[in-house]
Amino acid sequence: MNEAKRKKLKKSIKLTVLAEQAGTNSMYLSKIIHNRAKPSKQLAEKLASIANQMMFTDIFTAQDFLQ
């Protein structure tokens, strides 16, 4: 995930809530958004969808979480 989107995500929503709703843990999510872990495509799509819903926007894509 690029730095601008990472900052927006961290500023706008609680990552623990995003992780919980996506069925993962906050430590793994942190690794994903800092490009230290690569999730499955299915999890990346789920994370993008939930993040967009929580922020009432459509800026995140699965690719953001796969980078």
C-alpha cells in the first residue's frame, strides 16, 4: 500500500476493527499495509471492500493491499 493511502486508512478508521471484520488480526493487517506481508487475493478484496464501507468511499482496491 502506498504511503498516502496508508496514512488515510490509519487516520480514518480503527485498524483493529477492520482486521476483526475481515477475519484476521491487527498484527497481520499491519504487516499487510506496511508491505511486509502479502495476503490472499480473497482477503485483499475483503479488506478493500470493508475499508471502503467504513470510510464511505471507494478509494481502496484489492491491489492496494497486495502491493
